[in-house]
Amino acid sequence: MNAPGVNVNPGAPSSGHHWGRSFISNLFWATWGEAVTRVLKVLQIFFVVRWLGPKNYGEFVFAFSFVTVFSILFDSGLVITITREMARDPDNGSLLGDVILLKALLGGIGFAAIFIGSTWITREPLIRNMILVLGLNQFLGEILNLSYGIFRARMLMKYESFIRIGQAILLFAAVMAALFIFGSSLSVAVAYLITTAVAVGALVFAGRRFFQSLQLTPRWRALARLMRIALPLALAGGVSSLYMNIDAVLLGWWKSMEAVGWYDAADRLNSVSLLPLSLLLLVALPAFASLSTQVDDDFRRRWNTWSTALVVLAVFTAVAILARAPEITVLIFGSKFGAAVPVLRIMAATGLLIYLYMPSYQALVIFDRQNALFIALAVALVVNVALNVYLIPIHGIEGAAVATVGTHGVILIELCWLASVLTPLKPVNAPITSALLACAVSGLAAFAVMRADCFRTLFVAIPIGGAVYSAILWALLKVTSGRERGWTFSFSNYWA
């Protein structure tokens, strides 16, 4: 069934090479910006975790997770909304002033909710102060996020990259200074706030003429239109933040801050496997949204290519984590975090599931099905809370990890079904299914190689395993591509 309002015309002309060049150019800048910021963040977390230790780091994570639970009020779905609307029609840039007004209002409400909640969630003054500092940091950070949405809509990722790299360098320096001078979790939170404030100030100063030209007078029809589009996205984002952070909050509530530190360390390591996904998502949404009014064969081929690439990355990263989790954990965080190894292995399945369902998630956003997305994620939130409440008291951090995997499994089933029914795309089709089966076979071979006794270090095991994975996968896909009508293994054909 085709989505209403979508012109499905297989014979319509494609935007061709211009779209492909824009996608590759923006992917380059996104990769450069994301690579630098991620490297600095990994180094930063390495120092923070080792310096603070499980307990103090757990306190920081607890405060950060509690603040993130309220992200629904800070973001409110407005960044994705303005990105999508400006990508579809440049004239929708006139909505920017209305977006700023809404974000300021809702951000104030969010900070007030954090202040009230901090008095209830903990009696520790240190943790309460961290919550307030990080809440203010989140409020200011939404200004930066809004600017990123504009750059993505205009396919000008290089400007976002410049800002993010500058902020990452400043944050790394500020956190290192906080650790060496004060050595406390609160000082790290203050470093976050100072860095964000400086970045926002620089952005406002550089774009002062632009900001002066904005119309900040409330336009009630425009505000109503924005809220109609953004509210389901905000609710979807809100429930996502809840099921992604409620486990750390419950662990701190029922178990200990040390358990929170171990759990988040494993989660941080697993998040590194999602780096390729985050790079692709930065450019995929505006790129596909710009073509979403005309879903033809070229659109579907490109979508299948993107989905297939995510499957390939998903299986390999999961296999690498499963095979060498102990070495990865001890190398990055030290022997004090050995308790995080079982959690990391369980969370490898989480990364795999996120890769698999993200195309369906984006399809529902692109084709204006955010209401269905919210309902699906709300169901997942209920599942997540129920699993955490049952498993954490019995199994601790491993129970929280199992609850996370179960939640993302539910999301995968829901989103694939919704995307197949409500959009003109089919998440489960012959090319993607063939790729998944080929990756599974290749992944088993790569896992055996990575676990072999002859490879004593992960720096040898993972590259050799990757070579085996790539070779077997290429052979299998080459054979499969000849059997699937309308599908060829040449990725270059998809982006032409």
C-alpha cells in the first residue's frame, strides 16, 4: 500500500548525479566531523572513567541519565521537523523563528521539571548539583542542535563539522583541566556546561546578523502547524530517551553507583560500534527527504543499498564485540571494569538490532508517519520498564542489558511492520534478506577466526577476521546478486 501523498512513479526521472554527489560530499564532511569528535570523546571518557573509578563515574552517569530522561521537553521533535521541512521546501525557513520561540518555552519547562525532580530522586547534594548543572547544559545545547538541523536541511554539513570539532576540542581540554585541577565528577559536569555556553556564544556572535533578522513574534498558525508535526516526534524521542536511560537510573536507585559505572562503561564501548550508523544518519534523512515526493525505482535502489550497508556493518561489529569483549574492556577502562564484560557481550545484540531497524525508523519520519512511530516506541517503553523492574533486582547489570536487548527486539518487529504498511518502502525484501543471510554466514566464519588461539591480540584478530568476513561476504553476494531480479551488487549503480 502506498503512503498517501506520495507519487510512486517508476518511470519518473531521477535527480541523478547531483543527488549522489551531494550525498557523498555531505557524508565526507559528516565523517570528518564525527570522526574527530568521536575520537576526542573516546579519549575523554577513557580519562574520566579511569580517573573517577566505578563509583564516582557512576554518580556522573546517574545524573546525566536522569537529565536525559527529560530530553522530550528540550528537543520536542523540533530539530527533526525543521530539518525535514526545510529539506522539502527552502521557503519553510520562515518557520525558524517560531521554532526558536517554542524551544525556549519548552526548554524552560524542562529545566523546571529537572529542578523539581532532582529534589525527589536523590538526597545527595553532589548528585543533585550535577543534575542541575547538566540540565542547564542540555538547555543551552539545544541551540547548537537547532543550528545542526538547519545545516543538514541545506546539505551544508561542513559548517556543522566545523562547529562540532571546535566544541569537541574545547570540551576535551575543559574536562582534562577539571580532572587534573579538581578531580571530581561535579567538576566534569561544570566543564560540560562551560564548553556548551562558549560554543553557543560563539555561534550567536558569528551569526548575529542572521539572528537579528529573525521574526520572533508568535505566529499562532505556524506554531500550531509545528506542534502538529513535532509533537509525535517529540513523544517518540521522549520515550526513546526513557528506555535508553531508565536502566541507569533504576540501577542507581536499586543497586549502587558502582553498578551504574560498570553498566555505562559497557554501553559506551558498544556505542562505538554505532559510529558508522550515526555518520550515515546525519546525511540520510535530508537526502532521502528531498526525494520523498517521488518514490521511483532509483529511490528504492538507493534505499536498499543504504539498508544493505547497515546490515553488513551491523553483523561485523556485533561479531567483533562478542569475540574480543574481555580484551576490549580491559584495554580501554582497566581491570576495575572487568564486571562490564558480560554486559558488553549482551549489548552487542543491541547494536545489531539498532542497525537493522533504523531504515524503518527513518522511513516513518520521512513519510510523515510519526504518530505510528510514537505508538511503537511507547509500547517498547512499557516493555523496557517491565523488563527492567523484573530483571534488575534479580540479575543486576546483566538483567538491565537483557532488558535493553528485548526492548530493541520489540522495536525491530514493530518498525519493520509499520514501514511496510504505511510507507512505499519494504524493509523486508529480497536484496536485504539475501544480504542478511550472507552476512550471518560470513559473520560465523569471522567469529571463528577472531577467537582462534593463534591470534593473541585483538589488533591482529579483528583485522584478519574482517578480511575473512569481507571475502566470504563478497563471494556470497556475488552469487546471490545473479539470482535476484533487479538487484546488482555494484554499489556505484545505486548512487548514480
